[in-house]
Amino acid sequence: MFDRLEATERRFEELTAEMARPEVAGNYEQLQALARERAAIELVTALYREWRDNATAIEDARALSIDADAEMAALGREELDKLTAEHERIEAALKRALVPKDPRDERDVIVEIRAGTGGDEAALFAADLFRMYSRYADRRSWKTEVLSVNEIGIGGLKEVVFEVRGQGAYSRLKFESGVHRVQRVPATEAQGRIHTSTATVAVLPEAEEVEIEVNEADLRIDIFHSGGAGGQNVNKVATAVRITHKPTGIVVVCQDERSQLKNRTKAMAVLRARLLDQKQSAQAEEIAGARRKQVGTGERSEKIRTYNFPQDRLTDHRIGLTVHGLPRILDGEIDEIIDAVSADEEARLLEEAGAQETRAAAAT
């Protein structure tokens, strides 16, 4: 591990020197690339230097703790205790910083919410989830934009696709993917019975054009009139766009804009995100199964989270977390849940990294 840390520190110093060169300072693209690489290792370098200085101070305190002068030895032992506790804190932070970061964490995302099992109640729950993520984005000063929506008459959503733009959007929302289950008495239930319904959530990092090259020959593009409740809500000009990616069968529809060009641009962004999702998922399993793995089938037995209204309780089944206060949660106060799931994932990655180091040490 220390060889890796020393190499990281050397690279940090090389990048700092490189960025100070006049010919580099005048090249914006090169300077930005170097700055991004430097920023990615700045925390690790700072923590390693702090750890190294602390280790030196510990040795000095240890030597003082065995001084012939009893008073000096006592001061040394006291300082040694403080430095040792600090050393443990720095070392834990350093290990966390060494966990490989997902390169997609800072990207904007496309979120897809679809009603699952439960009819109208599932659509109402999908609308609740859409509001929850919209409010969460507002709290973090992120921007949201609806790309496609399919509503039902009572305020529910069969499907909504929207973009979230903001720093760290994917890092905060990526663990929201999966089946969300709700248990409550629907507004449409006359006899007061509790119903169980589901909605699926998929969070896709936006793809850059250089990552996903889409061949125009692989696309079927249909232009049609936007749907709606009828009357004035239906466009007289055909502006809605449906793009079918023939090799994969992915279909994207965008009809929220009055401009055909804007709808097509949005549809292509969604298509690229879905294609990138499939491309990355294919490393672990077949593409067709990867998407089912993320959002499931919408059946009640497949769930990452349950929102139980009679008991005012949310349970995240992946980590066994239970919290109360559904009204505030559905109003976008979900940092507590996201932090817990992220911490669990970080602990898993740390454990895997430790196991790899142990195996590497044993091999040598």
C-alpha cells in the first residue's frame, strides 16, 4: 500500500509542476485535464502526508515516554496516547480515500420511474416518488427537467423520465435503482383496506457522445402528435418523437417540448444513457438480464425499500435500515437513507480492498 501511496504523491508533485509551466497554462484543455487528474489524488496525497508526519511524531513521543526524567516521560506518554488516536483516525480516512471511486459519480443522471404492480395506486405511488426526488433535487440546488411523462387522470404516473443536473447527482442517486414498495390505504379504497403496490426506479448516468456512438442506420424515428387529455392539450403540429434502436429494441419517446428538434435531442440523450447502462452491465451478465436486475419486474416480492404508511415507517431491505417520518421523507428528506446505503457500500469496498491486500501480501 505504501508503494502505491508514494507513487501517488510523486504523481501529484509532477502534475503540480506540469500545470505551472507557461506552455501548459496557456492550453486550456490540457490544463483542465491535468487539473482533474490532480484533484482526483489531492485528498489521498494530503492524508498520506498527514499520516507520515503523524507517524514521525509518534516515534518522537515514544522516545520521550522512556526518558529518564519522570516528568518528561509522563508528558511523552500523554502525547503518545493523543497521537496514536489521531493516527487511527487518519489511517481510517486514508483507507476510505483509497477505495476506487466510480468515475461516473459526478455525472448528471436520467431517472426513470414506472408504476409496477397495483393499478392506479401504483401510478399514484410513482407520482409520490417523482415528487420526492424532485424535492430532493431542489434541496441540493440541482436542476430537473421532465423528458417524458405518461399520466393517468387521478394524478398518478404510469411512467416519468426526467433529467437531474447537479454536482454529484449520480453519486447520491445511484443506489435508488430498484423496486420500491408501498403499503397504505389508497384514496380510492372505500373499505379502508391496506394495499401493497410497487414502482420501479432506474437511475442512469448520462452518456457522453464519445462513449456511445449511435449509428443513424440503426434508428427508426417516428414523428407523431403529442398525447394528452384532449382539446387544447393536444398539439396540432406533430412534434413528439419516438426513437427505436433496432439492434437492442430500446424505444424512447419524448413529447414534452413543442419543438420536434428539442424532443429528438432529449430522446437521444435518454437513448445514449440506456445504451451506456447496457454496455456497462454486460460486463457482469447478458444485456437483457442486466436491465431486469436493476429495476426488476415490479412484482411485490422484489424490493429494495418499503414505505409502510400505517406504521409511518420506511425500511431499506438491503441494509436493514428502518426510519420513521414518511411525510418528510416523501418531501425529499432522504439524505439519511442515502448516506446509510453509501456507507454500507463503502464498507464493502474497504473489506474487499483489505482482502486483496492480504492475498497480495501472502503471494509475496
